[in-house]
Amino acid sequence: MAQLGPSILDVHTPSSSFAIIYSDIEDNLQTLYDKLSKKTVAELNGRHVRSGWVKYEWNGTVWNLDDASDYAIFAWRLKSCTPGGDGWPVLFVRNPDQALPSPPEYQNPSFYMFRPKPAPPSPRLPATPESSSIASGKSRKRSKGSNTQNSVPKFKKEFEKFHNEHGVRTVLGSIGPVNNVRMLLKSGYRHVYISRKFATKNGFIPRDATPGHYGYSGIVNLGKWPITVGRTRTVHSVYLTEESHFDVILGRSFVEHRQIRFDPVDPTDVVCGDTGEKIDCELVILKDGKGQIVTVT
């Protein structure tokens, strides 16, 4: 919907909220920075708002507003929305070099980093040959025989309860030419790895690979491959692994490259710091053929 005149943009900082007048005809990225600087002169100690300090929320996701390209997308999104209606963008301003206010200091509940976290969804179990026993944490039914239930040691019940509530983080993405791949996201691994079965099936290694080659005698670097998670594509060195539970493991090299931030309260709240994009994350629990929980370290 095209804008016929100036409109109002709500702005939130870690400590305050205000509004500015915006005109799609008269304003550009620099004039927007100027307006925000005048309104935050006290909070930012007189420093001028600059690239890396402004983000906006649109369609439930927080986006960067750092350069002319970001601004062009922002302006187009404004034109497609009804002013003040659902989906109308909201701005956030913060100097990343300044520490966030902590109690008893005032924390603006409208600032995106201070909003209450939604309750994390229950983990689900992936359908893989290696994980033949699959059950959701919520859908696990109580045993019909109370004697069997009582015979399970307390420590085992607590172990299963812990892993059923937590699970491991997985994201959906693509690697090389293969799309819609469920990937384990875990910084405990050093690199990016793909399983031998996945590598053979999708042509990362020859189908007739023999013992002594492609990882049988040690970890082998399969070269650099593009990996897309969310809307961003990056290139990483990929290694072969004998891990069979996940086709792809995104380890520390990926986490550091994308500057991924994990929320300690909600394990499904995963944000890529390089773009500010929040990516969809699912928790999964692995069980072997006997129904025993498989821990992924």
C-alpha cells in the first residue's frame, strides 16, 4: 500500500520509547539516522547514530538497517504495509558498545532483547534408521504397568526426563546442491562435518570409496562447500565423519563465522549475529533401537 504522506514510526531503545515522523519522499538513511540521533542524544551520550546501531522488526523478525541496500528494502516494506497496522515496522536503536541496562536499572520491555521469551516447543524425534524408537517429549505415554514404571531406577528417570526436555538444536538448510537438510547445530564440534552415508549418496565422495580412503584412516577435508541457513549463504571447509545420527553437523567454525547467539533460557531462540536474522530451530531427541536415549556430545 503506497504512502500518501508522512507517517509515524515507533522507536524503542534499551531504556526508552518514542516516535518519529517519516516521509518516504523526503527521508533517506542519513536523515533517518539524524532524526534518531536527536531523540537519543542523552541516552547515547551525544554520539551520532550510525551503521550497526539500528534494527527494525518486520514480519516477526529483526532486521539490520545498516546501509543503502537495507534501507531500500526497509522503504519498500513500509510501502507494502498499512501505517500503524499489523506488520508495520518498528525501529530499535542501541549502541552495541554500551552495556545493556541490568536490574535495578530500567529495562524497556518493548525493546526486542528484553521481551519475554516464549515457552520452548517440545522436542521431536527425527525419523532415521539409527533412531528407530521415536517419541515426542509431550506425547510420551505413561506405562500401563505400574510395576514396570516403579522398577525403573530414579537416576534413569531423571536422565530421560532431562534429555526429553532439552534435546539438541537442529536447523534446516542446504549444503552444496542438496536442499532441505536437517543439520545438527552444536559448537562442541570443531568444524562442519557430513556423514559418510550422506556424502556417498549425494556425490561428495565416490560411491566406490574403499577402506583407506576418504576418512577410513582419519578425518578428511572434502573441500569448501556453500551452506545456506536462513536467507544467508556462506562457504565453509567440510570434513567427513562416521557420525550416523545426523547428515550434517554445523560445528564451532560455522557458529563463529555466522556469530550465532544462543538463548540460555529458550534453546530454540537462535540468532545469527552477522545478519541479525532469527533462524528456525527445532529440538530433537535421539533414541536407539532399544528405546535408549542417545546422547550427542
